[in-house]
Amino acid sequence: MISVKEALEIILNEIKPLAAESVDILSAMGRVSYEDVYAGRPNPPWDNSAMDGYALRAEDVSAAGPDSPVTLKVIYDLPAGAVPKGAVGAGEAVRIMTGAPVPDGATAVVMVEYTNIPSNTPTLPSPVKGKEKRKGSSGSVNILQKARPGENIRRGGEDFKAGDLVIKKGSLIRPAEVCMLATIGTPEIKVYKRPTIAVISTGDELVDINEEPGPGKIINSNGYAICSLVAEAGAVYRQLGIARDTKEALRERLEAGIKADCIITSGGVSVGDYDFVKDVLKDMGSDMRFWKVALKPGKPLAFGVIKGRPAFGLPGNPISSMVAFEQFVRPALLKMAGRDDIFRAAIAARLTKDVKIKPGRMTFLRAELAMETAGQGYHVSPLDAQGSGVISTMVRANAFIIVPEDAAGFKAGETVKCQPFDTSILQNRKTCY
Ligand code: AMP
Ligand code: MG
């Protein structure tokens, strides 16, 4: 029997990131950049106003205050999207909107809240048709606050300059990266290809979901569970259905699976009379490995590379196959997709009750992980039924408690390591703040 860590190391050594493809930036969400992206233009593109207000020369308003207004001549109106009509001279101001380019001569913008319109200024029609009449786009304005040079001005290139590296190769594309790519006018990006995974279930006892299981038969739940795990890992599944427990049937399905980037089977990897997966995988390719991994649940595991494609033979029991997927297949798929952060995070949590384990295998206990009421830290409750076929506790669980190989258990109150597999524990709550 080899350890989980050893098996994982052997697997990850064989896994290579896939090739690149160009996709539009919205399709790149959740993918990994295959290229260093350099900005072709600066941001902001030019000095622009951070506020609605008046662009002016800071020195003209050095004496301004609530009780000592400085009156400036408003020479024109500058909405966002327009270009300055001329420089701001001594004693002058431009009525400016957020995002509009700062006119030459102006060294600061005073927010509209710190200004008022002298009572003798006429009301002018808005240049925008249908908008109500407003004051202040010409005539004069009282400035009621002094301004530091540069105040409320966003400098051209202060965010990044043309030629700057703005997204590194290997970065996960999130909404922030999409915003960056759109800002620099890049509609497409090279990302790692999304792995396509062939999912094959094995067993004479299996029927598909729309069939009524007759005597001795059960529904192929693993096929669906594994496809959903594949999708959750950001890969694309191809459900190839059920292979019967004969070498010929298995071989036929596996041949079909070789078109994918990776093959996953479930069932038939144990020591039963009809457990042919390892034999057929071996017949089909080189360097097939079959192990008993010191993992509970999920002891039997076949792994190898057939015609350059990794193949995983997961155990048949539903929870065993899910746990083995989480520990071995998910990191492999993330690595194929170009990720380097491929492991689930581990969280320290206070155990709510005693746990007893037969030592010898790294054990993943289904558990409910929750935040402490005060929002400080986490507590975790192991669920009662931990059998490898018990799906109801898998449904209730949002994390595994990780029990190391040599541990015989823990006492209530001890801090244990947990592996949340449902990210909502960290990202979503039913209450605000
Ligand atoms: P095996 O390793 O093929 O002997 O399967 C171990 C257990 O998992 C048996 O009880 C099987 O019936 C069950 N099993 C195998 N494949 C599936 C599947 N695709 N869906 C649900 N249960 C399965
Ligand atoms: Mg079987």
C-alpha cells in the first residue's frame, strides 16, 4: 500500500498542462492565461477629472474658503467624452464632469459640492436636448474651498503605462482580469485548453438513470457524480455510459475514451472476479500502475498513461470514487488546465465531538464545517454514517475532516484539519457581514 502523498506525486509527475487556444475574454473566465499580456496603451489614457466640478488653476483659489469665495469665469462646459476647447487661464474655470480630459492650464478640480453659482448668473439651456435647464456651464462660479495642485485629477498612466506587464502567464482569469483586458482593448486571450474527460462506468449491475432497475440492478450514479465533479473542476465531460464486466466491452469503451484528454473509469479496480479495468488498461498501454492507496474511503486506484493520456481507474463505491476524485483527479485536471494552485485549501477547525479511527490510512470523514457564531474561526461536526456507499451524509457534508494515516482519532475540542469541498463555506453565507 502506498501513501496518498506518494500516489499524488506519481500522478502529478505524469500530468502536463495542455496546449493553448485563443478565446474571447468572456469565455476566458475561470481559465488560465497562456501568455504574458502587455498593455498597448496607458491607463488612464490621459489626465482626467475624478469628480464632477470645476477645473481651475490651484493658485487662483489659494485664498478660497466657505466664507471667502473666489469667483472664476466659467469658459465652457466639458462633459465626459468631449475634448477641451481651450486652456484654462488665470481667473478661469471649466465646468468638468468625471472622466473628462483635464484642459491645459488647469492644475486641480474642485468638487461641485464646494462651489455655488453667483446669484446674478443666468440659467442656461443644457447642451443636451431634453435635459432640464441648469446653471454653471458658463458665466461664473464661486469656489468655496482651496485646492492642492493635482487634487481630483487622475494622471494619465498612473494605473499602468503602455508596455507594462498587466497579466502574467499562469494567471487565473477572473472578472478583474476581464476588466483589465477590456480596458486595454484586447478582445481575445490565449488560454490553456479546457481538458475533455471521458467518463466510463463499469458493472453488470448498472442501469442508466431512465431505466427501472430490475432485480439485482442499481442506477449508474457514479457516471453522473463524476461528470459533475469534472464540470466543477472546470473541465468538459464526455459521458461514455456503462461498460459491462467483460474485457471486450471495457476495451471498446476505453478505445472510445482515448479521444479525450483524460479517461476516468469507476468500478472494477478491486480484487473481485470481474474487476478487469486494470488488466484492460494494461493491455492497452504502457506503464499502467495499480495501487492500494492508504486512503479511506477509496483504497483501490489504477493510474496510467495510455497514448499520452492519463487514465484513472476509480473505485466503484460512490463515496470512494468521489473522495479519490477529489484527492487525485481534481488536482490533475487543474494542472492540465494550466493552474498551479491545484489543491483544496485546508482549514483548521474545532472538533465538536470525539472521532475514533482505525489507524493506517489517511481518512476523509464527511463533516459539516461552520463558522463560529462570533465569526472567529470554524467548528466541524463529523457526520454519523461514514460508509463508502452512504450518499445521504455526502449530501449533508461540505467538508472532509482529514485524519492522518497514523492517527487513531481526536477528542472533542481539538483543532483538526478540514478540507472544504464546497466553496460556499468561504464565499457565500445566508446572512450579510
Ligand atoms: P466494484 O469495485 O466494481 O466491485 O464496485 C464496488 C461497489 O460500487 C459495488 O457495490 C458496485 O455496485 C458499486 N458501483 C460500481 N459502479 C457504480 C456506479 N457507476 N454507480 C453506482 N454504484 C456503483
Ligand atoms: Mg464492478
